[in-house]
Amino acid sequence: MNILALDTSSKTIGLAVMTEEAVLYEIHLNTGKDHSSVLLPELDRALQSLAWELEAIDLFVVTTGPGSFTGIRIGLSTMKGFVLCHDKPLIGVSVLEALAHNVCGEDMLICPVLNGPMGDIYTALYRYRADSGFSCLLPDQIMKLQSLPSHVQEPVLLVGEGARAKQDELARLLPGKARFAPRSFHICRPSVVGQIGWEIFQKTGSHNPLSIIPAYLRPSEAELNSRG
């Protein structure tokens, strides 16, 4: 099965073209330009490098958040347009889940961390076991950094840009427990997003494109202002 995986949840665009067995093309771009002006040209370049048309893609996978409100909307609306036009399946994947899959430690607690607004963090907890794979122990949520220790009672492997940016404070809040993934593991890899999407598709089939919505985990600034 040919898979197109996309992540637009941060300043970086991640795009991968792959099968369930191999990554054929993968790129990360942080050009400083709006994602909407970069995404389609880069996708066209990827397909041309493989001598493929978009119709060759069998499964579309996209991150739904948390992250940039604008970036997530661009990625999700683009992929919805593709699947509705070509009648292909679409799977939505959490950025935090993808980050957790960057690292595998046998029976190790894994905590992806992303920077949130006003000093908050986006986080979740996962455990990986060789015989059963990943299990989610704490679903995606937003919280104060100081609240994280109440959920962590054992050594934990921290991964993600939030973990890197707040490494000193996390080490202080989790004395003797905090372990940090290498720097190269802190980005959301689109090939990992694609692999997770493939596994979900194998288990559950395609998600209804209209049911896949952004996982912001918090109200937008516009929503907050309208309430005020």
C-alpha cells in the first residue's frame, strides 16, 4: 500500500511517501514561509521524484494536533480535499503519539512534551512493551508543567521540543526519574506518522474524513476573545 503522511502542526512541514514496509521519500522543511505556500509544491516534488501521480496514493495520514492552529487546519483541509476527490481512506494521528513512537524502551514509561500557550505543556503518557507494542496510559491533554509529576511515579523517558526546551525544569521536577531522548528524536517524523496510520488502518479501517477534526486541546484566541 502506498502511503502519504503529513505533519503541519509546527513551524516545520514534515512529508513522507512510503509503503507499509519502506520509506521512499521523507523531508522536513522550516522555510519561514506559510505552510499553504510550501506544502503543494513540496508534495509535487516528492511525487515527481518517484514518478508517481497523486492517484497512486492508497492511504492518506495526517497529524491532527496538538500544535499550531493554522498549521493543523492547512494540513487537515489539504488531506481531506485529496481523499474526497480521489475516494481514498484518511487516518488522523496525534502528534504526541507520533513523538512517543520515536523512542522504544522495553517496559519504559514515555512522555512526549510539546510547548503550549502561557507556559503550559501538551503531554501524554505511553508505555512500550515488545510483546504488545504501545499502550496509552494518559491521553493527550494540556496542563501546567508543575502538574506533570503527579502523573509520573517511575523513571520516564521525555521526548519532544517541550522536553528539550524545559529540560532543566523537568529534571528538577522529576528528580532521579527524568530521562531525555537525544535531540534528533524530538521532532515529529512523518514516516512515523505514516506507520501509525497504517497500523490504525489495519485494525479499524478508514476514518470518516468529516469526523476527523483538529485536536487543539484548548480554545483558539478568537474563541477566548469572543467569550470575553
